[in-house]
Amino acid sequence: MRRRQTLRPQANPGAPIVDLRRLPAARPLLFGTLAAVALAGCAPAPKGGGVNDPYEAQNRAVHRFNVDLDKTLLKPSANAYGSAVPAPLRQGVSNVASNLSEPSYFVNDLLQGNLAAGVQNLFRFVLNTTAGVGGLFDPSTAIGLAPRPNDFGRTLHVWGARQGAYLEVPILGPSTERDLTGTIVDFAINPLRFALNGNERKAALLAEAGAKLETRFRFSSTIDSILYGSADSYAQERLLYLQNRDYALGIKSKTNQEFLDPYEDPYGN
């Protein structure tokens, strides 16, 4: 059994830990954190620093499902969306989806003790929601305030939780035990989930779907080369995901080579 760990942001190790059990709205965060720690201990890292993929057989089966889904549904839908909808409107929809994520970025900034990033993401959300007409436009970037994406998977990394095993998730694609838990918790803790009414939530879901189609359309050649032009698309996708994730977290690549991301991550991580 692994030694019990105390989860607290590394940036401020002396800060008191809030009793999340007293905060009903924060219970999903507590459960997600405990689940991530448990999952990270389920599949120990392989000796020698190799890829931690003990579920490869199951992952490959899910990968085949995802590739078939991309071929029959996602790629044709993305091509139709990209061809039928003008580029400025597609960009506006993607801007709205990105703006809807800013409150979640802000929450994770606070959980990581990164107040500077939190202030910037909060200001971006306020400015883009007001002057940007609900996020259709991005005046924040125009004045030099670039987006600073964050997620609960990164928060768990800052708190010392292990990455765990590599996973291929139906529809969602590549992930890890830690990152999948982070994805679930991010959905639960986004303040907009409680602020939006029914129709607004439907509009938000449509914007997020449009953004996914835009990403698939925009990076079509790159994604096609991975999924359909590789001798082993599963291994190629796994390698790119883990390298991109290490790069985003500031972790030196396990190959001991500096990883330079030549394009924006097509998987949105």
C-alpha cells in the first residue's frame, strides 16, 4: 500500500487545507481528488521509464472504435461544418466555447496558488463576455492578454498526484488516469454549470460541439496523418499525447530530448 500523501499546492506548502466536506458545492472536487489519487496508485509506473500502458489491449479496442467513429461521423461532420459555415462565424463559435472555459481555468489557478494567472483569466472572462459580446470576440488577446488554459489534471500534478496509466477513452480520445479524473472534476466545478439556465446550457453545449468540429476541420491534415497515415496509429497518438502533456506541464520528455511542439495540440490539451 502506498504511503498516504498530503495534497496541498506545492507553491504554498504551509497553507491550511480547507475541509471540503463542509462545502456541498465542493464535494465533487473532493471525490475527484480522492479518486485521482487512488487511480494513480492502481497502475505503477513501469521500470526503466517506459510508457505506462498496462491496459493496452483494451485501449487499442477503444482506439479502433474512436477511429471508426471519426471516419464515419466526426470527420465528415467537421468537413461539412467547415465548408458550410463561414470562417468568421466558426471562429466566433470557438471563441464562445473558449470563453466558457475561463471560469474553470480561474478555479484551477486558485487551487494551484497561481493568483497572477487567476486574475488574468478572470479579467479575460469579464472583458470577453462584456466587450466581446458574450465571448463571440476576443478583445483580451487583442490587447495582449493571451489565454492561459488550465485544468484539474494540472492541479493534481501540482498537488503531487501521479499520472497513472495511459487510457484511451471512448469519444474523448487519449488521456491518463489522472487527466481523465481531471476532466470529470472540471465539468463538476465550472461555476457556469450552476449559473446558466437550461437554454443557455444547450447553447453552451452547441458552442463546444462547434469548437470541436472546428478543431477537427482546422487540423484535418495533421489528425489524418496520425489516424490514417501511421503504421501504428495507436502508438503514434499515445506518444504525441503524452509528449504534448509533458510539454504543457513543464516536464522534460522521457526521451531526454527537449520537446518542441510544432503545432497547436490537435487534441486540445
